[in-house]
Amino acid sequence: MVMSRKNTVTLSIEEMIVVVSYFKNTYLSKQVIFISRKYKHFFEYFKINPNDNILYFPRYTSQQLFSINSLRKEGMVQCIQKCKVTLDQYFLLKKNNNCYDEINTVYLTKTDMKNKIYLQQFQSSLHFVIDKNSGSELSQKCINLCNSIVGIDDYAFASSQINKIIIPNTTRFIGNAAFIDCTSLTSIHLSNTLKIIPDMCFYNCCSLKIIQLPLSLIAIGSNAFYNCIKLENILGEIPYLIEIGSNAFYNCRLLSYISISTSSSLKQLPQNLFTDCNSLSSLIIPNSVSFISNNAFESCGIISLILPSLLSSIQPYTFSNCSSLEKIVLPSLITSIGDFAFNNCIKLNTINLPSSINTLGIGTFFHCISLTSLQLPKTITSIGKLCFCGCCLLTSISIPSSISKIKSSTFLNCEYIMQINLSSFSIKKIGSHCFENCSALRSFFIPLTIISLNNNVFSGCTSLTYVNIPSSVLSLPNHLFENCYHLKKIEIPTGITSIGTHCFFGCAHLISFQIPLLVHQLTDYTFYGCSSLKSIIIPTSITSIGMYCFSNCTSLSSITIPSSINKLSSNCFSNCSSLTSVSLAPTITSFSIDCFKQCTNLKSIILPSKLKEIPDGCFAGCSSLTTVKIPKGVSYHDNVFEGCLKMKKKR
């Protein structure tokens, strides 16, 4: 009986069978009422459900095998064929002469498997399918399935302890995760008619060593051999292969051989296909492949590889951490290489980029420590940050005129690079840390179009002797030339308005420096460790001097503090061991701790009249200091002059 919004329709027995067997629509299910009691005499009671989608009819699960009279009506036999019939149910139907002859496939249960029914050969018309989890409790060393087995259902042997299994050629299909977690399985013989190895089929079969793939195979599912850590060889040419799922061979650490026939129609290699296949040193990719997904070869042991001619891009992390990769041939259609595509390919020493390339992603060649040279095509318009970071053997590179921006950390830690040719005069920005620790770089010409430099651009360029600053640049950012040990002289445009912290930190060979008049602050550590700096004029535009600003300027002999400054920060002139003369403006009202600490050649100093206090350690270690004129009312502690052994007069 079917109830709709407007009326009620009484169904015949045949119509009821159709409703129960093929009912799939959730919306319609709410409108159907099946009055089973009225038709009780028509039904045989077995716990079988012909359609998994009728889960919202829980009472029907015992009402799905029908009387022989109704089922033999035209078209009704299909209902019984859709049922999962167990061997016990089959024999019961046979005993009652109830449509058993219409059943040709029987599902083997756990009990059947324990009774070794899988070894028995029945009449040719009856076929077996090993049901879900039916073989999961088996522990035999070897199982040889009989020819009556036509299928193995999902999870059929999940977590079983079998060592070897022989699947007959009559077996047409294997279900998802059929052998998942069979950790003792060392060998398996597959049916030569098998077309699909489904998802997670041999997932975590960590003892499986070798497998022969049938010629009939057309697809390998996702995670099919995931974590088969002892799998060494996958035999078979598989000429008809058209699809491989993601993670199919993930973490097959010992896999050293697999052959994908060049005649196959495979279109793509999926994500993480050979990830962590450390022993796979070579592979021939069919020319039919036009797409390789990200991470496909990550941490793979591949040594050399020719990419198929139809490939137009290399996705992110495709060859990341391929520590054995020495050579790779890119096709002429490649237009982009993704983020970290060759990250940490530590043996890759050369690569030819085709003229079709226009984009290099973030960290494309990150830490390719054997890469010695690279020619960038003129077609490249974008180079990602960290692109060549850590390419410590790269000696030279020419950046094409199509590039308008060099992004952050692009050449960070390229220790052997001696020359960078910026043929582009349209570059407007150089990103932070761009050339940091390029310790062999001796000179650098900044294009006149540059309007912005960022933090640490040249920090750690210990061999840098010359660099120009274009007039278009208005500020020198933090750490710009930090530890540029051999930088002797630099001309600063008059339009510079600010100098960042640590800007010339550790520039031990810097002899002189002219502070632009538009600069108002000398920030922390600006000239720290400029041990060759002999003199510097602080203009009246400067209103403050930061902490450690001139600390360890061991050649600085004299300094004049202009009247625009009213405070000296801590350690601003500490360890200036050659400082003999200090002229302090009368506007100064306060010192900070350790201001002139360890100025060992300072002999005398006149403190400004507006000073109210001398803080701790201000002149500590000034071993040559003999005279200090201290205004009345200025307070101080004894440690202010600690180590000033020659001082005779304090007031």
C-alpha cells in the first residue's frame, strides 16, 4: 500500500516486490507504508536485504525472499539475484525447492571459511564470493582458493594471519581493503583476469615482498600498496593500465622495480604515488601521462628521470627530498614549476629550463646544494621566495629582464655565488633576506629603478666590497649590511630619511660614513662592531642615538654629540677602545647604563651641566680616565668609575 498526499494506492504482490527491491529515494520513502501483515503468507523469512539503500526500512530486512509463485512472475527473478545469499540460506531454499535454481552466486561467511568451503568445487553454475571479514580470522600458512571463487568482497581477509594466498583465474574482482593489515602475508598470486586492484587492497601488508600484476589490469586504487615496507618488486608490464590512485605505493621503502608499459593509456600520476619509495632508482613514465600531481615522487630514490612530453607543469613538492636525483629532463611544454618541487634534491647538479617556463614557485630549488649553474629563460616573469635558498654551490646567475621583483630569501645562503647579473632595469623591489649570507658575492649593482629595499638584503655578504644605493631609495632597512665584513665605503643618497637597526652591524672594514641630513635617529646597533670606522660626524638633525649604536667601534678616536640630542642610550659608545675625545652638548640631561664602558683610551671628559645622574657602569673599565668634571648636584654610585685606576679628580 502506498500513501501519497492525495490518496492511497493498493499494490499487488509483484508491485510490492518492486517497491521493496528498488526503492532508493529518501523523500519518497517517507510517503510509503508497507503493510506486511496483510501479505504475510507470501513471504519467506530470511535476514536478507537486496538493496543496501533501504536502511530506513529495518523491518523489511526479514522480508526480502519471496514465495516461488510471486518470484517466478516475469521480471521478478531479478529481485532474488540482487540478494546476498549465504550458503546456509541457499541450502534452505534448495530444501524447500524455493527458487534456488535462480541463484548462481553465494556468499561465504566466517563459518564457511573456517570449514574450508573455499577449497571445495561445487557444480559449475554455482559461484562463491568471500564475504566481508569472512577470512579475517584465518591463520593458515597457505590458502589455495578453488575455481568456484569469483569474487573477494571488501575487507574479506582484513587482519588475517595467512602467509600465502593463491587466487584462481576465475576470480573476477577483489573488493576494497580486501587484504588490509595482513601483516604476515608474504606472497600472493593474483587472477590473470583481474582488472582492478581496488583502494587499500594491500594496505599495510608489511611482509609482502613480491607481486606479479596481471596483464589484464586497468586500474590500481588509492593506497593499494600503502606501507608495504618489504615490497621489493612489482612484476608485470601492465600495458592496459589507465588509472592509478593516490598513495598507491606510499612508503614502499624497498621497492626497486616497477614497470609501467609505455603502451599504456595512463593519463596522470596521482598525489604521493611513490612517496618514500627510497629504493626506487629508475622509472620510465609513459608518454601518455600529461599530469603529475603534487608529492608524487617526494622522498623517492629516483636517480634520473625523463618527464613525458605532454607535461605542462610540475606541481608543488613533486620531487621534494629526492636526495638521490642527479638528472632530470624537462619537456618543452613546461610553463611552471611549483612550490618546493625540487626541494632538498641534494645531488641535482644541473637542470635545463625550457624557454616555455614563466613561473618558478616558492622554494623551487630550495637546498639543492649541488646545483652549480642555472640559466633562467627570458620568458620567466615570476620567481618565488626562497627559490634558490641554500644552493650553496651556485656560482652565478642571470636574472632576465622580465622579472620586476626579487622576492624574500630568493638567494639566501647561496655561499658560492660570486656574481648576480640583474639585466632587468625594471626591478622595483628586492625582498628581505634576498642575498643574505651570499658570502662570495663581491659587488652588486642595484638597478636605478629600485624604490624599496627590505631587511637583511645583504646581511652576511662577508666578501661584498661595493654596492650602490640608488637615489630612488628613501630608507635603509634593518640589518641591511649586517656583517658585510669587507665593505669599506658606501655612498648614501642625500634623500635617505631613515637607517634601520643593525644596518651596518659588524662592517669591520667600513672606514667612513656620512649620515644624511634627513635622518633623525640612529637606531640600536647601527654601527656596532665597525672596527675600522675612525671618525663620523653626527649632524644636528639627529635627535637620538640608540643602544650599542657605536659599540665596539674600536678605531673611533673622537666624537661630538650635537645639541639636538638630550639623551645617550645604554652602551652607545661602549668598547670604543681608541676613543680619546668626547664632546658632549650641554642639552644632554641623561645617560644610560654602560654608556662609555671600556673606552680604555678616554683620558678626560666634561659632563653637561644639566645632567642629573650618572647611571651604573657608565665609565666602568675606562682605565686611562684621569679627569672627569662632574657638575654640582649630579648623583652617582661607586661602580660608575669601577676600574678607572688612574682617575684623580672627579669634580
